[in-house]
Amino acid sequence: MNKPDLLAERQKFSIAAPTYEQGAKAQAEAAERLLSFLPCGGFSWLLEVGCGTGLLTRRLGELYDSAEIYAFDFSTAMVEHASTALPAGSYRWFAADARQFSLNKKFPLIVSSTSLHWAQPLTAVFSNLVAHLQMDGKFIFNLMTANTLWELQKIRSRVAPDKTPTRPLPRLDQVRRALAEAGLKVEEEETVEITVDYASASDFLNSLKRRGVTGRTVAAPRFPLTPGELRRLRELYEKKYSHNGGVRATYEVGFYVTKRVQGR
């Protein structure tokens, strides 16, 4: 990704920091599910990648209450939001890109929830994180994959077939290949569909905006939709994917428990 694109993405998330959690139902559920994959306590320190506003960070502080938690995100505003919401003392905060984060410290556990799908190419991301992992350490994470918001993808391709995503989310096979190339062995893997109900198609699209997703990946066509196309998209979405008086959206989330391969 070139520098202008990176700066644009950082700005979108920074703007969304105050409202992010209002629309992050799927992200909150994914973070909660990730806890079941984590080992019990006993760590003196650990690293969280892509902490955002602290959805997972708060739970890590509860689960590993005697550990020093290092957490970073590439949006400075997100990090500031998380740091002010959590008590001082047990957390070390950084603003950094997952592909370039560097710290003279190795961790027994690295975790991440619903963030790494933004930080492509994945092989570069995973390789950098492996460099911060102890030889017997584990990297446990989830990320959203290609079938996320498939309903929106179908409706948008019908409304504006020439306006396709510029950078689609990774496929499951791409995640596995990137892990292997980075020297990580998958010990456990699970794919989960998380469905979220919204009051209307407009409410759903607004939730994307609150999370800084509008203009990105699954919601990011090569050219923005016109007002007429957006109106048609909302109409078709409500007609085809109505549920419980509103609409439904599906998020595909891959969960991975991985371990550093000896000698890498």
C-alpha cells in the first residue's frame, strides 16, 4: 500500500474513534469469542495488535490481571481513545503499523481481533509479528475474511457492477498460505459467521461509517456510488435481506491458534 492510501486509511479510523464502538457489534462478539481460544494466565507480558478503541484490551486486562499488556494500533486517535478508557499502570500503548511495528522485546503471547484484514499483505504482517514472538510463543487472532458482508457485496454488484472493491478482504486459503510463509504452524482453526441485525439498510450503512469502513475494502468501490445508486442499494437491501423488521448483515470471521515453527 502506498503512503497516500495509508494516510487516508489512518484518517478514516481516526475520525471514527469516538463512534467506533457504537457500530461494532460484530467486532465485540468476535473479541469475546476469541477469549475462548486463549490460554489461562501465567504471562508476565503480552502483545495486542490492532487494539482499536480497546474492545479486546479491556478483556485481556481482566483475564491476565497480573500481566503487562503492550497494545498498538496504526490510528493514533484509536490508541488515545483506548488509553483514556482504561486504568493506567498495566498497559503500554503504541501507535504503529503492524507491518512496521518494532520493539526490542519478545512475547510469549500475541493476540489480535478483527484488525489484521486491513493490514495487507498478510505475509509481511505475520513475518513482522513472528519476529516479536518467543520461540515457544503463540500468536492467536481472528480476522474478517472474504465472505464478510456478502449481502452488501451482492446488492452493490447489482446496482453498480463497474464499481468493485479495490482491495477485497483475504480468503481463508490466503490466510493459511501467509501463515505458513511467515513460519507459523496452525494448531487450531475455526470459521464463524456472525450475523447482526440493524433497524434498516440506512442504519447498517451508517454503522459502517461509524466504524470508519465507508470508502474502504468491502464498502470501497473504485468510484463512489452516486446518490441514486445509494438509494437503489438501500431499497434492494431492505427488500432482499429484511429480518425482524429491519435488515441482517453477515460477517465471516476466521479464528486461528498458531505457534512459531522451530528454527524460523
